[in-house]
Amino acid sequence: MSSLDIARLIAFSGLSATQVQISVASSNISNADTAGYTEETANQASLVTAGVGTAVTITGISTTIDKLLLKSLIGATSDLGSANTTNNYLTQLEQLYGTVDGSTTSDSTTTGTSLANTLASFESALSSLEGTPSSPSLQSNVISALDAVTTQLQDTSSGIQNLRSNADQDIASSVQSINSDLKQIADLNKEIKQEAAAGQSTADLEDQRNSALQDLASMMNVNYYTTSSGDLQVYTTSGQPLVDSTAHTLSYTTASNVTAATTYASGGFSGITVNGVDITAQITSGKVGALITLRDKTLPAAQSQLDELAQNLISTVNAVSNQGTSVPPPTSLTGTTTVSSTDAFSGTGTVRIAETDASGNLTGYYDFDLSSYSTVGDVVNAINNESSTSHVTASIDSSGHLVLTAADSGDGVSINEMTSSVGSSDQGFSDYFGLNDLLTGSNASDIAVRSDLLSGSAALPTATLDSSTSLSAGSQVLSSGSATIVDALDNAMTGSTSFAAAGGLAATTGSFTDYAAAIVSNIATQASQASSNYTLKETAQSTYANSMSSESGVNIDEETARLSALQNKYSAASELIQVINSMFSSLISAIQAG
């Protein structure tokens, strides 16, 4: 091969190599804003024959990825997915609790919308009633204000469970996204091996695979590594394979109904499984990790705080209301506690049960010594045995509630708990059976004002049955103007109540508004911390992403300059070919002339 042949071969190979390099530079510029795209480089090498350079060639198109930086970015992406989800849910949770405002308007109502403000409005209504306990309109205001408290407790509780249900649904949709990422990574593994075997560039495919890995990490924390054959293998933190030679997809089933009693531990929520193995506990970060924590810890903690408030409110209000009776008294009293005649009964002290007319004048009464009875049936029998004196009969209805009924038409039943103490909680007789309860239910989800009070068919039990040693038939034993019960209820609401530790709040003693304000403040603090943490994680992830872009991304200025240099190189190669062609022509002409 002549020197001119070698020169022409070198020129043509340079032209071809430059074309490839121009194509790669153009692609870099075009994909500068493509998510996950990394700068590609056409690697050039010389071909040497017998120690002499005979051509140049493009050995491949590659990208440069800092593996340690990528791993840091993957971890930061997982943390950001978790922080973002937590921030979104806690923002919604905070909104459920309303706004706290300590100011009071001209009509004595507070302007905030939180539970603390609603309770303060109830206390304000009680304060107004203290001056005129017999006022129907003021009693109605108290009932309405109490109903507002119970309704807000129910609504907030329902909102918390809706958030838990939403988290459950979000886990299911996130699992679908995870499975899509796993399948994409597995498919790209195959494509990359096929292209590599054919000697083709795999840079674009590797970029796609890294993007899928980042998306996967935003959903859940994973471990991964790249094998010598180029496969990207992905595992859970405990080593359960997610992608090896194939994709191992996750399985998850949403709960049909979510209540406060629905928990993962009890099987109410299904586990997230792969190959039949429950990996729920292994997912501690990413969107799914945050959703699990929210569903199983954060939101149940908020529910337990509400329940602590509701349960104390029920027991406190009912303990006071059962000390009183309404005027006129009801024809019958039906308890809220479920009992049977065979239930053991442990009581001490005395309870007074009486029948009075609509004006509160005595028809008959009897003082029962509770230490004489060992079962609920004994209590029922004793009341019935003394009905000729007390004019009151007793029974247990089909729902298992104690019912006291006035024997005379038009008269009503009244109770004074006197010194009675029943059960381990030392409740008064009426309180134990729930005969004059204002509130029904057992927690925040079902707390409610007694239905006959809401309908207006019954009045508040604001009066007390006369506790004198001896009463005379026909004498007035109920006074509708007494403020004793209203005062006691107001004192119970504003005085010190002991609240147990619940949902991260320490045990404390204070008023109901104080505890409600503490709940709202606790949630607000959590939401603020979640927002700050999200900002922190967003900054960290952005820093790593920018570092990755700076390290491996496209710099438009550099690529433009490179493209200009390649154009000059291409022109030089073209001119070289023209020169060589001219030399060939001259050589041929010289030979022909000879």
C-alpha cells in the first residue's frame, strides 16, 4: 500500500470519526434538558499497522458516572420521597384540627375553629346557664354547644381514619409504580447486554436504567449493585431480591374498610410481600416507608390523643349529669351501660330513687342500701319489691339496659346518688348504669349527645333530688332554679382533669381546653417539623442532583465549543482528502505522460 493510500485511508477514517463525534455532540446538546441524560463521549483510538498509524476509529460511546455520587443521590432521593409524603399528610392532618384563636367576640364566642375553641364555647354556654338554670333557651344553647364539641370530635376522628385509608390506597398505587420500575430495570438489563454483545453503545439505556432506579428509590429504600456482566441487581435492605435475572414484583391488597381498630399488627392491613415474603418492616424510607409510618404510627397516635380527650369528656360530663335530674322528670330512665341480671354487682352506700310529679312534688321514694345486693338482678328485684314505697319499677330491656319507670301516669323518675359507690371506679349508682348520661359512646369516633336531648324531647338534668333524711309526700323535692349541677359541670370542665399519656403526649393535668390546645399544638409542631425536614431533604437531594449534573450532565457551552472544533476538524479532513485526490491526479497524469 502506497503512502498516498495510507494517507487517504487516514483522512477518510478521520472524517468518519469526526462525523460520529459531531453526532454525539449534537445529541448531547439536544438532550441537555432531558431528565436523567448524561453526557456521552465518542471514544477515539488510532489503528496501527506494522508500527505505523493507518487510521483512526471510534471504539465506543460512553458516559462517565460517579458511582459513589449516584449512590448518595439514590439515598437522598429515597429520603426526599419520605419527607415529601410525610409533609403532605401532616399538612392535611393539621387542617383537620382547625385554627386556634384565643380572642372572644362581643357575643362571648371564640373566633377560632379548633377543638379548644369549641370547648371554650361550651364552657361559655354553661357559664351563661349558671345564672338562670331553668331557662329553656340557655339549656338549648348548652346542648347545641356540647353537640358542636362531639360533632367536631367525630369529624376529626373520621378525618384521621380517612387519611389512614388514603395512605393505604397510596401504598397500593405506589406498589404498582414500584413494580413498573422493577420490570423496566429488568428489561433494560436484557437490552443492555444485547447491545453490548453486538458492540453497540449502551449509554442511553444505562441512563434510562439509572432514572428508573431513582424513581424506585423515591418509593422505597433499596440496595443495588452492577455485576461484571452489566446487570443492575436490586435488593431490599435485608437481601430479598427485587431484580436479579428477572423482576420480582411486590404484592399488596388494600383494606376494605379502615377504622381506629384496623391495624397491620392485627391483620387489618395486609403486608407488602415479594415472593411470598412480607417485607413491610424492611421498607423504612421513600414514599411507601412514610405511608407505612403514617398509617401505623403517626395517625393512630393522633387518634389516641383524641380518644383520651373524648373518653375523659364522656366520663366527666356523665359523672356530673348523673347527680341531677330534669324538671319535669322523665317518665322513665334508660341506662346506657349494658348489663344482665346475672352480672355481679359490687356496691356500697345509699341511693335514693323517687317518683315526683311534673312540678317536682314527691309521690314516693326509697333509699336503697347497695351493700345488700350481689347481682344486678338483686338490684332490680329490690327496686320492684319497694315499688309500693318508691312508686318506681325496674327492668332490663332487650338491649341489656336498666330501665326505671314511674308507676303513676304523668309522673317521673328522679335519683339522688347520695353516698352510693359502685364498681372498681367507685361510680355513683346512676352514673354506673348511665341513667342520666348527657353523652353516649366510648371514644372520639362515636361520642354523641343523647338523642332525646338533641331532639328537644328531654331537658338537661339541672335539678337535684332533695337529700334530706326524711321526705314527705306532696312536698317539693326538685328545684328547677338550682345551679348546683350546672356549677359542678362548669367546674369539671374548667378544673383539673388527669389525662393519661397518649400518642406522644405525656400524662398531664389541666382543663379540657388546655388538653385540646395541647393536642392541636402537638400536631402543629409535627407539621412544622415535617415541613422543615422536607426543605432540608429537598436541599440535600438537589445538591446531589446538581453535583451529578455538573459531573455527568451536559454543559451547553462546552458542547457548543466542542462542536465548533469538530467542524473545523471535519473541514480539515475534507481538505486533506482533496489534497490527496489532487496528488493522485497529478501522479496519474505524470504516469500517462511518461
